[in-house]
Amino acid sequence: MTETQLDIAKIRKDFPILNRMVNGNPLVYFDNAATSQTPKQVIDTIVDYYSRYNANIHRGVHALAQEATEAYEGGRRKVQHFFNAAKAHEIIFTSGTTHSINLVANGFTSLLKKGDEILVSAMEHHSNIVPWQMLCERTGAILKVIPMNEDGVLRMDEYRKLLSKRTKLVVCNHVSNALGTINPIEDIIPMAHTVGAAVLVDGAQSSPHVKVDVQKLDVDFYTASAHKLCGPTGIGMLYGKEAWLAKLPPYQGGGEMIAEVTFEKTTYADLPYKFEAGTPNICGGIAFGAAIDYLNSIGLEAIDHYEHELLVYATEKLSRIQGMQFYGTATQKTAVISFNIKGVHPYDVGTLLDKMGIAVRTGHHCAQPVMDFFQIPGTIRISFSFYNTKGEIDRFVEALEKARQMLA
């Protein structure tokens, strides 16, 4: 898949921010794993909502309320189809992946007992570690870690040994935000099910790049954040199998999540509203749907092919730089490259690159255990999206070499 076939020039016109100058230089945005940029089609949807039919949903009989309700639930149906969930009510709107994980962790409080085990991979984002540690503190369950090797690949032989009848949950990311590794969840999920464990997959980094079919995967819970899918911040989703969502108690109490309230007893609403207390991010849900429409118009397969081309191109260019050290060299990767340059602190490199208009991420990437494994304080991370170009990579590599020489 080439730039011409995907018509990158046309796509880039959809993203107003890409015309921006930073420190007197045209912006090169290589921080897509942190958040993607937003196309004008999504921006226009946000403006349209607040300009024409801003109203609360589900409760009103007036025209604006009905229009807003239909648009919001239409966003839910678009998310359902994007991830191929069997039913729309298996999609819970949340504030993002972190909220989604905490919702499940809270729900399992009443389902675990002392001595039960939760398995978590060694390459998780903090948001897929801390909630499970808190759950273990509440219940007496034990957290065990699936190790990885020097390439940033999970040790599946060790995973198999860790599984037992005590395993109640297996949680892992589909793609590592720090390394770009695509984890073999097609194998992880059925292996967990053989011992009766549920599986939660953090899909924040995978959903913008690869097609996800939750039914085919047979995953119990799957999470995503709209802001990594060209949508707005503050909105995300939790997919859960209907049977599992029915078992979990509500995460928060308030309006919308109730069927009937008296001072003696409250009964809860059906799915998905049982988990959606209070006025939701209405505009966010609508814009999430618009972002999915936009991605579908380009095609996830085309996006995947093109971003892989960028990954290969950038890796080859970077490998020529003196003192280059890559972290995360799995065969199966998305368009993320983490690296350091010998003798140079990543923060210093990031600061100099910013002076040249190039946005990268430096630090531990909310994955301190990964950095501890490699015995480093952090890395420089570049992450691509389908609106990036090989020309931007060339400019980045030139700027990086200049920064290296300045800091050597």
C-alpha cells in the first residue's frame, strides 16, 4: 500500500492541526499512541451538536431531546458494528479505557475470594495494573505476572504454567503502548477459558490499527478510547459479554442507571444503562460514531498496510544512526518504535526535537515495569498514524541526527 494508493495528501487535508507551525517549523506529529488527531468531519459533528440539538437524552419528549438521543444511541450502534459485538447493549459508554478497566475491576470485588489469582502481562500500561492491584487488596486475590523476553514478546510457555483452577481473570493489552508488540490474544483467550477464567483485553492501542472482532475472539471484555481513534477525549467503550455484564453490580449510582427508586429499595436499569449513571458525554458518544464513520471510509485494512510500511521505512532509517538502541523488536508490531541513543537522555532529545517542530513522546509511557525490565529510565517513542508520511520520517531522522550530534 503506497501513499498514492491511500491518497495521503487528501487525507491530510481532513486534519486542520497538521497545517500548524511549531517553533517556526511545520508540525510533525509522531505522538499518535498518546492521542490521535481529529479530522474536520468529527470536529464538524461536535460543532453541529452544540449548535443545533444540544439537549439531555433518554428523558425528554421534545424534539431536541429525541434528536440527541437518537444520535447518541446511533453512536453506540456504530461502535457495536465496528467491534462486531452481538448486541448494542453489550457496549457500555465510559470516559475511556481506564474507566472501563476500573468498572470491571470494581465489579469483580464480589466475585473473588482470598487465594484466587489474576494474571497480568509484563508489558501493561499502569491503567491495566493498578486497578487489579487494588482489587487484590480488597479481596485477598493474588496478582501474577506473565513474563516477556528481551524482544518484548510474552513468554507463552510461562503463561501456560501460570494458568490453574485458581485463575479467575487474565488481563493483557492487545498492543503494548510502550513497545508496539501485538500480543497473541487469539491464543491467550482460549487458554484462559480452559480453566474457567474470564479475559479482559485492553484494546486502546490496537483498535486504531487492526480490525477487532470481539465475537470471533470470544473475549469476555474489551476496551477502547475514542481519542486514539480520531475521536474526542473523555469518551470510550467497554465491550462485555451480556452474561458477564449481567453478573457485575453497578459501578456508580445515580440517575439513568435505575429502574425504580424508593427509600426502601432501588432496582437497576437494564443493560447498558445499568453502568451509565448520570448525564453522559452525549456529544462524545455522537462524535465517537463520527470518528468510526471516518475510519471506515478509509478502511482498517488499508490503514494497517500503510502504517506497517511507515514502520519498516522508519526502522531501517533509524538503524543507521550511531548508538541506536531499539526496545521492542517483536515480529508482530504496530507502528510504534521505542529507542534510545547511547549516552543521551531521552528527555533532552525530545526537547530538541520539539524546537524543530517534531512531537515525540519521552519517558516511561505509563509502563514503568517495562522500563524496569530493560533497566532504563525511559525511551524516546515515535508512533505513526495513517496521516503521517515518509517525508515526515525523513525530516525526523535528520533532526534526530542533529540532536544526537548536539548532545554527544
